[in-house]
Amino acid sequence: MNGQAPLTIAGRELSSRLILGTGGFTNHEVLASALEASGAELCTVALRRLDPAARGSILEVLDAAGVEVLPNTAGCYTARDAIITAQLAREAFETDWIKLEVIGDDRTLLPDAVELVAAAEALVDDGFTVLPYTTDDPILARRLEDVGCAAVMPLGSPIGSGMGIRNPYNISIVAERAKVPVILDAGVGTASDAALAIELGCDAVLCASAISRAHDPTAMARSIRLAVEAGWLARGAGRIPRRHYAEASTPDEGLPVFDTASQ
Amino acid sequence: MSVAVTVNGEQRELPAGATVASVIASLHNAPDGRGVAVAVEGEVVPRAQWPSTELRDGTTIEVVVAVQGG
């Protein structure tokens, strides 16, 4: 038991609200260890040309762990490339789920909004369950929801930057207005970022680099798992309002008086 | 008789009548079942059509598998 209500995306129930991105792990053993520590039930994979020299397949690691595969379209710059990549992924993994990424340039890796919406619409029409990686723009999130995406995945900050959530106001507006699950994707640097995402109203967190590039990926996987659970509990518990001035928690009533001259 | 095709960016000479299925079978490390997909001339070829999809001279084939990512 982890104290969280299950997360439902397109009718599929997940008991973990942490989705693991598998990029950046130094080898499959480290990935397997971090995966177990994360408690994740859904993991991203990418598609690349067959490498005759590769040793072992990541699918074997994920299958052995009993987790579901969420293929992505990482590296695609146009709707056309993303659509073909999604179709290849459907063929390769026998799933119609796709984490849709259409990026604008290789320095920021920020989503190209125009190509993203076009690809999302085409893939939804083609029967895919589309989970788009998007900016923290609430209007773009709404447009993606309108074309039939099963979730929206706003970034906290650029991929791999570890800069956390740069615009918590936008993330909370996206979460407040969305009728589909909101998954904070990209930017998480450490556990507190993941807790904040959930506290702001996100339904789940996707995390890759923060875990895979940590000094101890297994320990970081466990800490982010606990942070997601902590964020969920805190959100349900209800935070106190922020105030400019102090408000004593100890009552003034019954305070003893030591200055006898004033009595 | 042979056909010249490009597989994952590399030129290859294949016997006439070669199919997508025969190309996959010839590749080292290609998964037997799930985990591999093929595009010919930028169009995905479903697994069921691999044996019947013959490759013509000059065809470009991309063979992709799962890797760590994102």
C-alpha cells in the first residue's frame, strides 16, 4: 500500500503515480535496480536503428520487471516523423499508447506546438492513445485535450535540465483545468520537485534523468517514489494558507506575568 | 540477379526476390518477435506482410528496435 488512489489513463489503472523514463542509465543492471526501487508500472522506451553490436534488449529488462512499455517519439522534429515513429512503435510493441514528442530544436528540446498538435490529432484519428509532451502553456494543453489526447505532459523545465518547476502557476492552472490526467514531464532534478508537482495538482510525474544520472540511481528512484507519495498525501491533507506575518500556534491565554511592577 | 537496397543507411546487395522477412532474418541481433519494426520507403510494413513484401532495386529500409529513452 502506498496511500495513493490509483491513476487511470485511458481506462488503464496504475497504482504508481511515478512513470520511469529509461534514458540515461549506464547499463541495464542499474536500470533494473532503479526500476524496482521506483515502483513504476509504466516505462518509456525509444526506437532507434537496430544495432548489431548491442548487448541485450531493454525489453527483456522491462518484461522481467513486469512493467508496461510506453514508447516515445523522441528525436522527431516534424509531425510526419512523429507519426511514422508512433506507427513503428505500435508495430514493435503491440501497444497503441504513445508518448508524443515533437521538438523544435536540439538545444532547448522544447516542444514545437504547431507540429505537436498536428501530430496529436492525426494519431488520435489513427486510434492511438496519445500522451503528448508539451510546454507549461495551459492553452496548448487545452488544445491537446480538445483533439483527444488521453493525458497531457507539461514540462517543469527543459529535458534533462534538473531545473525543477520554473512556472508553478502555469502548472497548477494546467492541472486545475484539465479533464484528462496531467503528468509533469521533464525538469525534475530531485525528490522535492516531484512532491511539488503533485502538490500543484499534477496526477503523476515522469522522471528519467533525475534518477538515471543521479550518483546513486536506486536511492534517487526510491526518494522520488516517496516524494510522489508524500506530495499526494500533502495535497489531500490540505496545506495551510500562506501569510505575510506570523501566526502563533501557542495560545497567549494563561501566559504567566513576571513583571510585577506593571500589575 | 540481385537488388541493391539500403538497410539502416548501409548499402547491401540482396538476391532477387528478397523480402522484408529475409532481410530481418539476415540481421544480427534482430528480435524474433515483438520489439522490432520496419519501414520501407517511409511507410510502416506490418509484420504479417514481411514475407510478401519484395524489395526492388534502390529500396530504402529502416529497421528499428527498442532502446533506452525518455
